Amino acid sequence: MSNITELREMSDEQLEATAKEAAQTLFRLRFQSQSERLNTPSEIMKNRRMIARIKTIQTQRLQVAAAK
């Protein structure tokens, strides 16, 4: 997992790819949690927070671009 400073240093394309990867991982974890027991249930929450951080950064960048 990346911390917030690493996410902020990524380009828009890298952020989009990271968000897509985190969403796919979240889907697999949710599916796995319904079909069998997860080894680390906290991974679902970590992925949800990662997606939220990425979306926040993307929104902030859009607001800065719109203000210019």
C-alpha cells in the first residue's frame, strides 16, 4: 500500500491505474469474504480507504485545474 505522499507524487495515469487495481482487489476480497473465510479481514477496509484517498487527490487536482 502506498502512503499519501507517494500517491500525491503519482501522475494522473498512475493514479487511475492504482485506483483500478485497488477496485479489482476489493472486488476479489469481497467475493472471497462471502464464499470463504478471509485471512486478513482488514484488507477490505484498507482497499476502501486507498480508493477514497485516490479519489480525493483526483478531485483536488480537478479543482486546482478549474481554478486556473
